[in-house]
Amino acid sequence: MLPICAWPVQLTLGRAGCRVEVPPADVYLAFLGGRCRPNTVLAAAYDLKVFFTVAGKPPQEVRPADVLAFITAQSTCGVS
């Protein structure tokens, strides 16, 4: 199980779309916003918020092993 750290990640909803205040993730959400329905963008934003909250580190410190550990933890807890 991954520890939950205090690195703050905010999910912001507004006219401009969803943001998680993580610049690379916000660029991705803006990209999705031009191609997907609003609920799809909201779901992606929520998933990113959960990931960065659980990872507990800034995006430049996230490694593939962090992503794989997160996916494994979700699948072993019955969360999809």
C-alpha cells in the first residue's frame, strides 16, 4: 500500500475546464478538453489528483515505478 503524503493537489473546475495545478497534467487535461466530453475530462482530472496525492511527490520526481505501484495498489484493492 502506498503512503498518502501531504503534497497538496487541488482539483479545480471552471469555465476553462479542469485543472489539478500540476503543469504537465494540466496541459494533458487541456488537450483532452478539446477532444473529449466534459465528464471524461473530469474523470481524468480526478484520477490525476488521486495519483499525485498518493504519490506524494512533485511530477518531476515521479518515476515509472511510482505509476506501476499505484496501478498495482488500485488493482489489488479492488479499485478500478
